[in-house]
Amino acid sequence: MPEPTGVIHDIGYQRYTGPRLGRRQVFGALYLHGVRTVFGLGRSAKAKIFPWLVVGIVVMVAAAVTAISSQIGQRVMTYAQFADSMSWLVIFFVAVAAPELVSRDLRSGVLPLYFSRPLPRADYPLAKLLALATGLWLLLGAPQLVMFFGAAFTSDGMGAVWDELLDLLPGLLYAGLWAGIFASVGLLVAALTGKRAFAAGGIVAVFLMTTPIVGTLTILPSETVNQLAGLASPSTLVQGIGIWAMRDQIVTSLDGGGPDLGPFGPVYALAAVALIAACVALLLARYRKVAAR
Amino acid sequence: MTLIATESLTKVYGGGVTALSELTVAVEPGVVGLVGANGAGKSTLIKLLLGLLTPTAGRIQVLGLDPSTDAAQVRARVGYMPEHDCLPPDLSAAELVTHLGRMSGLPRTVARERASEALRHVGLHEERHRPVGGYSTGMKQRVKLAQALVHDPDLLLLDEPTNGLDPAGRDAMLALVHRIGNEFGISVLVCSHLLGEVERICDTLVAIEGGRLLRADHIAAMTSATDVLAVEVSEGTDALATRLAALDLPVSRDGRLLLVPLADQGTYDLILGAVAELDLPLHRLDQRRHRVAELFAARESSHA
């Protein structure tokens, strides 16, 4: 509260008797701080360049898709397909955001300052993970909203808007899947090193280097191996689940298209759950070790 | 109330390294000095106090709470200043301390207010809005102290707060710690491997060596009744020594100085009388407090 006078009094040290917030609010504060960090908010101008460049690209692509769709009068790509086609951008976004969230803290040695405070050890990595997943989901979801509003305003009648909405919701869910997988894998890799460049390189490597493995597996002379090939890389794993769970949203070309999963759709879903669980478990183990140092 | 109490506290690390062994100590609130050489177990004790490590055996209590079961409650009331560099270079001191205040459970606006208050108390004013990366070592140490202070703890744990500071910086930091302990009403545990530094500001001193307790007591108890008078004459030191010995004073030599235990005010008169009789040029005569280091040295040699 501002004092009515312009004089500065040295009032000495004042004890604090006000409220102290509990674990939930502290977790929330750390989470929000993380989401802001993902987009470079509250950071230097340099830290804002890359995140907002990516955001600019995806929104512009969405706007372009919307504009073309309304011009030619038919859908260019579905919401889920949009998420798929942006996946390579998501990889680079994770490669920048995840080290920013965790590697920086590892390097500067600030973690003892967190772990000497009341929040439980697991809260720090979980809040960061949730923040990264939220950031990725916003990155993929916001352009879908742009597409939705574009389509909604150019369509005629409430029925069309409702159909559009029914298409949007699976798209947002699919974006959530992308976000969950990419955030947990990316954050785990970034938490292993305090060097941001190494972390970024490691993340890109994990996501891109696994693609050739998938390619190799799909040309092996065994149908089962071909159908399970997608499990080898996070990106194809996500696409596999999409094909299994919402085929009409992912595959729109008339000749079928997309990899054939055979009967293994549920395996892909289980693999995704297992992957996220394993990443979270390893992340927590990693921070148990870091905290004891 | 007991500030910190341990009972047969033992910590053995995974590799079989014993960091603390059978440590039993109880200290009262105030400024407590924890001294010991590097590797004596000081940092391990701090981590046990914070509940970051669990004791292998024995019990530990901080502010009446057990950090191994009530870690969150203990940490809410304790502020910790680590020994090593722990400040992200690209954040400003104000941002960092505010954020850490929120992590301690302060509401947003309170955190901001208390952060600038804490930084003001440690002597950082306008520079608090600049990135920490450009700070001097002294300023960084102050920021580390401010973040430990931001949530108004009841106990501060300071691990080597004078590390890397020049003599003037050390004096300033020690004065600050002394002020926190005496004016702010916050108890302080100061870890240091430099005994001479800590003894200047502590009420209580705990000395550990190789994970074992060497001695724990009030500074006053350690230094009282051990005061000596140091006499220095420009010439005739031997003659004066003989003369004082003849007066039944247990005199001892320390280089050019003669040391005489101070029994009462009469000791002054006896010495001055002897100097005057021998007509020696008196260079100085002053009361010297036994430095605590000498006490430990004497104790260790008597053990050996």
C-alpha cells in the first residue's frame, strides 16, 4: 500500500504473519511459470524469438488453409491432419522449450533452492512436464481454433457449425496426444543434461533418428513387423493411434493411404501409455537423484 | 525451546562413506556457528536438517519438528543459502527472489514486496533489476542470502556465506548475519571452515571433525576465564619475565610477547609495577581474548 507521504522511512525488518499458500497453489505457480517460460514470457527478447516464430508459422498455415478452404469450397485438411503436418515444427519447438524449462535450472544449480522449499520433490518435474505439454497443446490447438472460427464464419447455418465442432474436438484430442508424448520424451531427454545445446540435439535425435528405423522395419518381409513398425518412433506411434482411433480424421484420400496397422491398433495405444508412464517414472527417478546431491 | 537437537545422528552414504557418526548436540536459538574442516560433515548436517537426506541412524529435530517426517513444515520455516553458485545468470535478482518467494508459498503481490524488502535488507537496491550474471561475487552472495530470507523463516541455514569474498566483503557479510540474528529475531546457523570468522558473530559454537562432535558450547563459556594480558617491552623482555615469575605470576613467552593470565585487576598493577621498577620501555599492555581456535588446538593436542 502506498504511503501518503513522500518520505522513505527505514522501518527495519518486518516479520511476515500473513497467509502461506499450500502445495496446490505453489504447484500452480510453478506450472504457470513453466507455461510462460515455454513461450519466452517474462524472459529476455532473445528467448521469445523462436517460440513466437513457430507460433507465427502454425497460425499462418492455419489461416492459409482456412482461406483456401473457403475459396475452393471444400476442406483442404482436417484438424487432426493439421496436427500431423505440423509435427516436425513441434519437434523443434520441444527441442528449444524443454531445455529452457529444465536444463537451464540444472546448469545454474538453482535446484537446491527449490528442493529446500516446502514443495515435494516430485512436484518440480511434474509441474514442468505439465507446462510443456500445455505449451505444445496450445501450439497445436490454437491454430485449429483459427481454422474452426474461419470455417464457422464462412459456413451457412448452425448445423454446419455443429459439424465443424464435432470435427474440431477429435482434432484437439489428437493434439493433446501429440503434446503428451512429445512433452514426456522431450523433457526426460532435457533433464539428463545441463547443457542446452546437448539437450536440444538429443531431443531432435530421439525424434528424427528413430524415423529411419521405422522405414527399415516397414520394408522387412514380415507383415506383422511392418504393422508394428510405427511403434519404433514417437511420431509414427502417435499417427498410428490416430489411424486406429479416428481413421476418418487422419485418412481422407480415397485410395486409403497411411500405414496399415492390421489388428494392432490397441497395441499402439498401450505403447503410448507405457511410453508416457516410463518417461514420467524415469523423470521422477532422475529428480530424486538430483535432489539428494 | 531447542533450535536444533540431534541424538546419535549418523549418516552413511551409499558408498560406505560415513559423513556423520553418533552426533549428539542441542543448541539454543541465536547465532550458531558450525565449524569444521572441509569434509567434516557440515553440508551433510544441513541436508539432514532440511530433510533432503534421511539419517542412517539416530534422531534429528529442527524447531521441534522432525525433518525426515515433516519435511514440508520444516522447510516452510527454514531458509537455506547453499555454498555453491545457484543463481541463473539471465534473471534479475528481483525476479528470482520473487519467484522463489512464491515457491515458499507467498501470494504473488506479497512475494514481490518481500523480495524487494529482503534485497534491500541485504544491501541491494536499484541493481536488483539487472541480470544476476553481471553481479560481483559479493552481490551474488547477498542475493543468495536474500532468497533464504524472503519467506521470513525462523531459522537460516547458511553454508559458507563468506565463500569467495574479499576481506571487506567478509566483514560486511558477517555484520549482516550478525544483524539478522540479533535485530531480525531469526536464528542463524552459519557453517564455515574458518573459525576466526564465525567466533566473531556467534552465541554458540559447534565444532565437528570427521563427522564427530568436537565441542559445542556458548562462546562465552569457551572464552571466559581464559583472558590473558599481553605485555610487550622494547627491551629487557627476559628480565621482566624473571621478575614476573618471582611475583608468582605464571608467565609464558609468545615470541616478543609475554602472556600473563588475567586473575583480577591486581594483575595489571603487578605488571606495571614490575615494568616501572626495571625502568623498561613498555610498548603495550592489553587484554587478549583467547581465540577459540587455541582452545580447540589445546584440546586436540591433549587428545593426541
